[in-house]
Amino acid sequence: MTGPPTPPPSSAVEIEDAARTMLPPPAAVPAPATEPVVPPTDAPEPEEAQPPPVAQVKQATSYELLFPSISDMARNGSLGELIELAERGDLSAEYHTDPSRMLLVAPLVLAYMITDQLPAARHAMTRLPDSLASFGLSQALFQVLASTHERKYPDVYLRAEELHEYVSQTAFSDAALGQILAGMVTSFIASFRKKTFELLSRAYTTIPLPLAQWYLGYPGDKAEEVLTIALANNWTFDQTTRIFTPHTPPKASSRGIGYTQSTLQALNLVADTVAHLEA
């Protein structure tokens, strides 16, 4: 049996007690969560974590790839093979304005000059573009070639010696190329002097010592050099008049093309002497 209803609270104390029993206790408010610290995206990675830089390897040109073979042929005196390889490599390669092209052209020009093929040497030089023809090496080669073509005998030796000094200096751009060219210049001087001496033997019955020195590239203080060469080739020398009497080498063939050519060269040699004496 239900009792009479409980009268509502009337006093302040009763109201406070009723509220305390009816309201649930306040829930505990959780502490705010701490957000993780995110590093800025533009911050640099630690140095040890960065990947190493990729080395840029320069691809060798076809001229550089052929140069070791050219060097071996130059050292061995295989000038015919050198000319063939250098011509083929120079005409078929790309990047004709690349400075490494001189690795082929410079030995090629000197090989042509040593073998007395001056028009071919000149053609190899004229194929160079202006950017390479203006190089110091190109200019030095052209000066030797021009003096040889014009038969300016003292200038040939002078320009050749200047070229030898140029490629032998420590500041030369490529030490390996400089070494090869220095040896080839020495071979050219010896070859040119030998051919000139042979022409003197055919062109003159007598020749004064100063004139022989002029042709062979030995200045006044090197007269003994001329005497050594002349006497080794059976020339006679008059100490009083200081005049040589050349020994004429035997003819290889009265109908041989080589002998005909050397005779024409000997006539040109005499003409050069007259022009030199009249100058």
C-alpha cells in the first residue's frame, strides 16, 4: 500500500539536500592531449641522411679514344698507318669543333710533313674550323708548314724549334699530346735536313760552308755540325777556301720517277740560292 506523497521541499536546507541527491556527480574532465611536434617540411635533412651526389663523368670523344693508337704509331714510326687512322677518324667523327680534335689533326699534319706530303698537310689544316684554327698550336703548325712550302730554309728550322718549345712547356694543355708532338717535330727536322742535304749533293758541284750552313739550319757557331755531316757523306772540304765538294750519290734509275723529281727539286734549290743571294 502506497503511503501519502512526500511533500515537496520547502526550506532552503531541504532544497539543497534534494539537489545533492538528484544530480549526478560531475564527470572528471580529461586533461587536454599533447599534440606531437611535427618538424617543418623545409627543414634540411641531417647531413648523414642525404644521398651522396652523383658524379658527372664526361664521355670521351672519338678523338680521345683514338689518341692512344695514334701515340703508339708515332713512337714506332708507323707514319703510314698513323695517317690512315687519323684521316679516317677525323673525317668520320662528330663534334668537329671540339678541342680534342687536335689530338688527331696535329700528329696527322706532322706525319704528312715528315713524309714530305705538304699539300695533304695543308689540306688537313684548312679543314679546321675557325674556332680551332685560332689555337696557338694550330698557328704554330701552320707557320712551320708555310715556311717549308715556301722553302724558307732558315725559317723552317726556326719555326720548328719554336713549335718544339711550345709543346714542351709545362703550361701546354695536354702533356701526353705535347710529348708526342715534340718527338715528331724532332723527326721532322731530321728528315727535312736529310732531304735538303741530298738535294745539295745533286744541285752543287761545290758549295761554300756558309751557304751549306744556311740550307741545313746550322748558324755560324755550329760549323762543326755541317763538317761532321758532310764528311760522313763523303764530301770533301778545302780548309783554305772553306768550300765543300759534294759527293754525288749514285742514280737509282735513269728512268725512275723519284730521281726525276729530285732533279727538279735540285734545280729549284739552285733557283732559291740565286734569289737568296740577290736579296
